[in-house]
Amino acid sequence: MPVVTHTAIVTGANQGIGAATARALAARGVDVLVTFLRFAPAPDPSVPRDYFTARESDAGAVVAAITGAGGRAHALEVDLADPLAPAELFDTAERVFGPVDVLVNNASGWVQDTFLAAATDRFGRVLRAVTPQTFDAQFAVDARAGALLIAEFARRHVARGGDWGRIVGLTSGGPHGFPSEVSYGAAKAALENYAMSAAAELWPHGITSNVVKPGVTDTGWVNDAVRAQHDVSQPEDVAEVVAFLCSDAAGKVTGNVITLH
């Protein structure tokens, strides 16, 4: 029988959960377009320097790890706040690998904001007031880009008569609120809702759509105060769940928010 090759787009995959997911999918034979955007987060003395270094890096190390292990990966830097970005990502993936049948909406425009007049959260991390800027930074990437990527995925999949597809989103906070990270939680709640709509609408075309809600995961930001209060997971723990949802074995799993601890 011929070997079935899948192509994935994993957003925000130069570090953390996205990078681990790209590696996990590639290890299972999936060709991966790794997207990233280098930027310098606002200074925060309570957060380890490694977090900032990772956010400012390109995806070269991720691609090298995948190709060094015999997989196939290609990196593309793109600002997902640009409404034209989804078409560019899919065009690139199709040119390099072929039609995309796996989409992992992992990227985030995370900015920690609050309704309170507080300078720091309980872990000593810097807080900002909710403003149009904190709203736009997160809704443009976590909500709008996620929706546009799903729409681009669906349009191309249906047009070519595809019958197998996987969509996975990453969330945090969700519909019940996220104190001290209120815009982030709200944007992720929107992404969850888009993913559930996709599960209902795209099932007849062989596409499953699920969301993974990790517990506290050390993507570089975890400080000693966080570690003292939480059971901290590693990005690879989350990536294994995402990779399962992108597999043939998860063909009957759709319309779920899967909570990890």
C-alpha cells in the first residue's frame, strides 16, 4: 500500500509547545510548516531570561532538529495579525510539501492584562491594564487568525475534495474567565468557539476539530513562585496529546476541549 503523507501547519512553533508539537508530528512522518514571529516581549524581571531569548529566536533550531532526525520541515516567519497571512502560509506549505491536512493553531499574541489597578500578579509578573492595544494584540492572533486559518483550511480542503483533516487549537482560561490574563482568556474562548463550530460544520468532509487546554507548562516563563504552587508540565507532554489528535487513531474524536493537568 502507498504511504500516506500528511502536511501540517503549526503556528508559533519556534519555541515551547509549538516547537514540541512540530517535532512530535515530524517524528510520525508528517511534513511540517513551522511558523514563527520574532519579537521582544516587554521586560519583566520576574520571568526567566530564557523565555525572552526563545521568543526572539527564529525556527532554525526546530527545523534542524526535525531534518536531523530524518523528517521534513520548512520555516516561515509571518505576522498572523496580518489578514493576508493565512493564504501565504497555505500557499507556502502547498508549494514546499503539498496540500495541508493538519492545522495546529498554537500561536499567541499573549499580553498579561487586568481590570484591576495592580502592578503585578500573585507570581510577581508584570500586569498591564486592559487597553485597545492589549485587546488587539491578542484577538488579532489568538481569535481572528485562528478563525481565518480554519476558513482557509476548509476552503482548500473542500475544493480539492479532501476526506481527511485535523484541526487542533491550544487554549488557556477559556469561557469561564482568566483573572490577571483577561484578554488572553477571552481571545482563547473565541478560538475554542471557532473550533467547536468547525467540528460541527466540517465533519462531513472528514475533518475533526478539537482544542487542548494544557496545565501550567514550562515554555520558559515559569519562575520559582509558579513552580512552588503548581505541578508543571513540559511542552513535550502537551505535544503528545496534540499529535494523537492529529492521527488516524483519533478519527472519531471531535468537538472536544481536552483539559490536561
